[in-house]
Amino acid sequence: MRILPVVTVLLATTLNPVPRPASAAAPAPAVQHLPAFTEAYRESAVRMLATGCPYATWAGDGRHFLFFDPAGDGRAAEVFGDLSTAKHIAVLVPGVATSLVDFERGLGGVARRAPGVQGKTLYEQLSKRSRDTAVISWLGYDTPDGVDLAAATEGRARTGAKALITFVRDVLAQRPDASVSLIGHSYGSMVVGLAAQHLPEVHDVITLGSPGLGVSHASDLGGATVWAAQAPADWIRRIPQVRILGLGLGKRPTSSGFGAHLLPTDGVAGHDYYLVPGSATLRAVTDVVLSGGPGHDLPGRVS
């Protein structure tokens, strides 16, 4: 078996087109439980004001964050909508090379790549149809830099999944009647998939431009319905669907036989365009979050 060429291909194809500068990975934080939402907002705002710009400006603008930590590459979770009354909650998890400095501006200064922008766009789409919704842009793990082995292995995703499991359970402890959908973009889909296996409360997992979930079938994710979108122009298609000696992320959820429901990708121009205004994928994701997407299991069949 010739392992080296496969490793080379994996590394080459997982590089982000606009890599961020290398930085030392921050140590995994101790598990922390969320205080009451309003208290969490207040505590985060105090930390942001103490950290200074641009984060102080975010707090000054009245934005709501459930946690904020500028250490290392940074962590944050921004809430759009009224989480205390929402019946439908979507948690959006970003992928490779996302850091706190990119949370609002986007990697490489491209706004559509920013978790804060994506969360706001999704919430605006959802709120047109229901006021009982909230979106959380969750950057709660140390993402791979995009230039090393981390992007081709599950290590960072497993650490992130543990944090996401705790986070979702804490949210549901305060909103036990709400339905929660997990949305993972790129490497973030691996985080979402690993977490879903331990969150039977989550009924829908949505993957956007996923390189793989580390499993061979949707049923391996613990019973959640899996929805997947992958545009023809998405460069993630170039990543080999292999797993060798811990390298590789396995089968893509859009692959034949995986068992995911495919979402339409009309209007999606590439890897970072799934949640831009006007895309068919954004509308389909809205359907899934609000109603579980009945009848929307084939491309093009969305409202």
C-alpha cells in the first residue's frame, strides 16, 4: 500500500485558498456550563469591553454572545433572535481556518465566510417565516489552520464535538421544548456529526460542503436525519474519500449510498456560498430548521 501519495493528496486538497498565519494551538479549555442566557450575555459583554476593539464595539452595539474568549485563536458564540423564547434553534459550526479575528470580517476579509455574517443571514431568512427562531454562530473549538495534518484528521473535530455536546445540552436545559438543528460547514460538519451521535435530542444535521463525517452511513450519526449540500463548483469535491491509518475524513455525505437527503445548490458558486442571500441551499436550510424539511429530500423540491 502506497500511503505517502495519499497523504500528499489529502494535505494538498485540504489547504484553504486563503490560509491564515500559523499560530500555536490554544490548549483545550475546561468544560464550562452556560449561565442563564441574559447573564451569559452580560458576562460576555464585560469581557469584550475589557478586550478592546473591535470586540468592545460589538458589545457596544448590543450584540448578544453566550461566551467570548480572546485567548489563542479565540472562541465565541453569537445569538441572533430571542433565544429565551425560540421554538426552533439552529447552531452553525464553521470549518477550517476560522478564528475570532475572522468572526465578523471573514477569512481573507471575505464577509460571506464570516460566522457572524452567515448566522445573521440565516436568521433573517428564518425570521421572514417565523419569529420563534434563533440562530447561534458557534466558534467553540480550535479549528485546523488549513496547512497541516489537523485538517485531514478527526482530532480537532473530536475535541470540538465534546464542547458542542456540552453547549447544546446547556441550551436545551434552559429551552427544553425547543427543536435544535446542527449545521456544519466544511470541517465543521465533522464536529457536528461527531456531536450528533451523543445528542439524541437533535433531530436534524445539515452539512454544507462537507469533506466527510468519519462514518460510512447516515444511520451511524445516532438517528438524526442528515441533510447535505455540495455544489458542483465546490473545491471540497477534490478531497479523496479515504481513511488510512487515521488520515482522511471518510465518505462524503452527498455520496451515493450514504443515506443523506440532498439539498439543492442552485445559486451556490463555490465552497463559501451556501448561506448567501438568494441561494437555493439557504432556502432549503430554512425549511429543515422550521419543519424538518418533509418532502424536500430531492434537489429543487423546496419552498
